[in-house]
Amino acid sequence: MSQSPFVSRPTPVTNATHLQQPSGMPVHKYGQYEAVEIPDRTWPEQRITKAPRWLSTDLRDGNQALIDPMSPARKREMFDLLVRMGYKEIEVGFPSSGETDFAFVRSIIEEGAIPDDVTISVLTQAREDLIERTVESVVGAKRATVHLYNATAPTFRRVVFRGSKDDIKQIAVDGTRLVMEYAEKLLGPETTFGYQYSPEIFTDTELDFALEVCEAVCDVWQPGPGREIILNLPATVERSTPSTHADRFEWMSRNLTRRAHVCLSVHPHNDRGTAVAAAELAIMAGADRIEGCLFGQGERTGNVDLVTLGMNLFSQGVDPQIDFSQIDEIRRTSEYCNQMEVHPRHPYAGDLVYTAFSGSHQDAIKKGFDAMEADAAAQGKTVDDIEWAVPYLPIDPKDVGRSYEAVIRVNSQSGKGGIAYVLKNDHKLDLPRRMQIEFSRIIQAKTDAEGGEVTPKEIWTVFQDEYLPNPDNAWGRIQLRSGQSTSDTDGTDTLKVEAVVDGVETVLSGSGNGPISAFFAALQAIGVDARLLDYQEHTMSEGASAQAASYIECAIDGKVLWGIGIDANTTRASLKAVVSAVNRSAR
């Protein structure tokens, strides 16, 4: 059909209207990261199907970044937490940096705090006096690794050390040799000894030079069957996209000559906010181990977050081999030890991460829980035995020790689904959809008037006051006493109900094709014009003593209202529901 030429049309919006403008910031000061040429890269096709080796550096890298470094008691608390969670490699300090770290390493060895299957790691710079002190700190340990590092990046070679590539490589070689000499001199046969080397600032080091230094270190250590070396390639400062970080790991993994005897370790920091992605992609690119801290504690923007990495695996059906089942205990202990709070939006562990305020989110979550229960029942299984599939909840909060109470919280942005969820979860009341809508408007009016969040307790108080009068709050025209129903052979029910109507003891009588119909007829005698629109009921628990909840939608004197009744007797529950609606109509 043709349009009239006189019909006005809106002016089309062109992309030019929305072109971004130059920021005026000094972008000329910063160079781009170096790309890696790997035309046949394989990491994009990989999936992580098993947990990597983990090393926690909370007690070293995390601790050195604290405003108030951990006391010995807080250090021990953190160490014990890491052991309980299942970490088998723990960097416990920088013992040559001062007496505090040295004394802590000695204490956990001498007090027998280190399980036989846990390897402690200690960090040192490549100076002989520091190496000697570091090896001394682990005397008597059952399993210990010395971690030596030196900076290899061009800026450090030029500005800090003012040395050539050969000079920097020699530092690494000499340091490795000294570690071996002091281990031979100081450590007894009771210690299983390992070695780790890091070309510090790997992210800024030329790949061919990083490889050259690592190979020179391996020439000294001589890794082979039963003699592993850990080569840690730290993103000391995160410089590139996670994809380029993965390319660098694939390149190194391909070119190391003794790769079968190398544990390739990834140590991301979070300067660009992509440390978790960088760690995951590095594992896909060939890395064997991840170093990081609980909740991403560490210098500047932090080390990579071991909790998020482990829970990411869990959420994909891969066992992280670390126990996160009591996430709140882990968080509280970490907060105590670090004297720093975990953000309420922190993945998996924050106070609000399993909480929905939005009405549409709440509705989807409620429907998801209902669907899970139905699917489990259809398969003859429990909800815990079928695949998790609840919208907006990547994992079951119960699996990390959270209750369902905090999943849905109600404020001015909430809708019927969230409120209905609270009533079903806390009070076993499965409101019909139209009743959900009716009650959500009541709660919405409260939040609009008062602002803020409405707690589950407050929701229940409002619900009781609106639908369930009780002896302490006996509002309304009618209070039921008792009733008796008889059925004639022709199917007619006669009902007699003892009640208090407008403060007067009264007997209401009526007949109909069922108790509810008979009750409506009885109400006519006191001037209540009520008509049934909808009726639903369900039991609130199992067993002979279970109570029933009845929901009745009525048209009363031109108003459409819901009522609810709860009673062990289903007929009495239905009558209470009618009274609830009638009383509300006159309120």
C-alpha cells in the first residue's frame, strides 16, 4: 500500500552523529605490544578438561602487597586455610628479605605444620648471600622448592642493571648454580628439593632471549626423568591481550628443548583486568601450572584470582581439585589475614553475586528452580543429581555453602517472581500467578514509599497482615469458629458455619454444589455478594499432619481479590481463603 507524500517521517539518524571524538589524552607516549607470529597456533582449539597444578603465592606475593603485612598469626591462619582447601604447592615467603619471613618458614617446618604431600616454595634474588639464607630457611622440610628470579626485559637491562643480554643471562646461570651448591651443602636426604626459575617481566622480554636464558638455566640444572625444573613466565605487568599472552606461551612451549621435563608455569597480574582470561588461555597454550592468590590479592591491581579460576572450572563440570564448598569461610579468613575486604560483586564469593533484585531476573530464577524440581521428579532423581540449569545462576549457591535465602532480594526494582520465590522458599506458599501480581503491587507500594530493600521477614509480615488475620491481628468483618458440611444424595452440600460477624456471634447457613458454593450462599445472608473466579490448593509438606494452602480469587462487590487459607483440613482451608478475600474487600 502506497504512503501519502504528506505523511511526516522522522529524520534518519546517521552514524556520523555518533562518531567518537579524540580524547586529548597523551596516547603518543605508549607503544603497542609485540605480536607473535604463529600461523598454525593450536591453543584456540583447546579446552581445559582437567585442573592445572596450582601454586598459592598469598604468603609471598600477596603479603608483600599489603598495607599492613600479615603478622605471624595471620600468616599461619592463611597457610592452614590453603592446606585445608587442598593446595599442594604454596609459596610461603621471601626468607632472605628479613627475619619475619625467615622465622615464619622455620616455624611451619619445625612445628610440623606442613603435610607430607605439600611442597613449600621460597623466593630469592640471584645474589649469593640471599641464596644461602633462602636455602637455610628450608632445612628439614620434606618437600621444598627454591624460586630464583632475575629481570630480563629490555627496560630493566638498560635502566636498572645497565648490562648486556649476556650479563643478564649470566646472572641467571650463576644464580642457578649457587642454588644447587647450597642445596647440596645444607639440605639432607630428608628433603625432596626442587628448583624454579623466572625470567622476570617475561611479558616485556623478547621471546628469543627469554628462551635463551631458560635454556641456559636448564643446561645448569639438567632436567630429565625424575628431575623436573619449573620455568615460570610471569606477566609481572600485564601488557597485552590474553590472546597474545597465549601465543607467547605456545611459542615457548614449542621451542623448549627439554619440554617433557619442564613444568611451564603462568603467573599473571591484572593490570589490564584480564588476568583470569590470560591464565586460562595460557593453560590452553601449554602451561602446566598457575600461580596466583585468593581473590586476586597482590601488587597494584593484583595477582590472578585463584578462586575465580578454580570456580570457573567447577562451573564447567571440571574438578578444580581445590575445595571451595565453604566460600564464606574462605572469604572471611582471607579478609582477616589480609585486612582487606572482598568486593560484594566479586565472582562466586561476593555477598551479592547470587542475588537478584531485578524483577525479570527473579521471575526467571523462580521458574528455573521450579523447572529443576519438575525435571528431577520426572526422572526419579533429586535436584542434585541432574544438570544445573537455572537462569542467571551459573552454579548452585548451595554447592559453595550459600543458602537460597540471599538468592532473591526485594527492592523497588523487584517483581512478582522474586516475592513469590521468597514466600515459596521460606514459607512453602506457591502463589498462583495472578496472586503474585496482586501481592507484588502491595510490596512495590511499600518500597516506593519507604525506599531500600525489603527483607524476607518484612515480606512475610506484610503478607500476613494482608491475607492472614490472626488472634493478634484479628482484622476484618468475619472470624471463623467452626463449620459442618453435609451432602445430600442429589449432590447438594449444606453448610453451617459458626463465626463472629462484625463482632457478633453468628451462624451462617447455605447450600450449593460444594462447600465453597454453599459458603458463598451463606455470605449472601449478611450482604456479601461474592463470586468464585479461581481456586487452587496444594499441600505444604508431606505426611498425615501436613497443612494445605488454599488460594481463592473472588469477585466481591465489584472488586477482584485473592484470599488465602491455611489449615490441616482442606475444606476449612478453602473457607478461610474465602474469608480472607471477603475481609480484604471491606478493609
